[in-house]
Amino acid sequence: GNSVTQMEGPVTLSEEAFLTINCTYTATGYPSLFWYVQYPGEGLQLLLKATKADDKGSNKGFEATYRKETTSFHLEKGSVQVSDSAVYFCALSDQSGGSYIPTFGRGTSLIVHP
Amino acid sequence: NAGVTQTPKFRILKIGQSMTLQCTQDMNHNYMYWYRQDPGMGLKLIYYSVGAGITDKGEVPNGYNVSRSTTEDFPLRLELAAPSQTSVYFCASSYGQGGSSPLHFGNGTRLTVT
């Protein structure tokens, strides 16, 4: 079956540091890949996505590239801010029995200090 | 545009009580989902629906029931609450077709069973 593995957190950084959150996946088909962000007390919201190999998703300074050869979709940001503190979820969507059912990783908590 | 609306935001139940978590969306999405989120465990899919009148079990359906009589509404029923059902519950919806549609989440219901 499908699965998503994320690096464990929390990831603790100082403001303006470089961020990488690793994500690898296992899927039987050709999935779409997503990063979601969850701020305290809120639901998840889409951060970026990529739908085919070598696609790069980007939003709000975050980027991730769909690497089929390494089955990875690592999240990066060049300079984090305190306001980026949140939990980040990697996810994939693949057809299963005719329906597209998302699979989520466990989430990685990011804490950014001033 | 309200998106996905969940009620209530918080609830405390005694063991053996029942309740319904409400979820409605105004985006005319075909797919709707119920997830539970436990600390450090990511999101677990409880039930999902690909359209009005169609529901199917997810990864952790035991102790829950759903119905989908309209496109907009997807309530989750807990019949005999147990402490193991203490969690944060998220409803989500998506357009669904093709797998590249992201999920739109509500803000969650925090349920405590004592």
C-alpha cells in the first residue's frame, strides 16, 4: 500500500536559517504529492503541490521538487521566519480501487526562534 | 466563502454517550473525508465519501458511522463513546477527480471522552 515517511521533529531553527524537511513516499502508481501546513488550533491548509515527476511546487518561499528516482518530496525554505512555526505534513494522492484517497505522513513540527 | 465548517469546536462526553459531529462544505465538492489526529500520529482516515449516497471505510472506522444524504453534509456519528476516541477530528473535502485536487479542511472538533 501507499505510505509517506517524514523526518521526526521537532525541528528547531533560528530566524533566517535554512529549512529542510525530508519526505519520502511509497506508492503503487503515479501519485500527486502535497505539503500541508497546520498552525496551532487550525485545520491543515495546502502549502504546495506537484503532480508529476520533476515538477517543483512553490508558495510563500517554500519549495519542493517531485523526485521520482528517489521517491522524495523534500520541503525547503531559504530563510525561515517566526511565523513559519507550525506542523508540516507531507501527503500523496494515488488511485486506490478507483478512488483517490490521500495518505499523510505523521507531520513535522517546526519551531523558529527569534 | 465559508469552505468546510465543523461543529462543535469542543465537546466532552462521558463513556457510553453518543454524539454527532457535523460537517458541511459549500464548494460543491464530491469527495469528503473524516480524519482523526492524535499527538505524534498524523492523520488517520475514518470514513470517506465520493458522492451523495456513497460512503466507505477508511483505516480506523470501528466505533463510528457516517451518512452522506447531500453533497454538502457529511456527519460523523459516535454511538458508544470510549476513551480511545479522545482525539481531534477533522473533516475535509476535495473536488476529487484525477487525484491532484488538494483537500480543504475544517478547523476541527476537539473531543474528550471521560
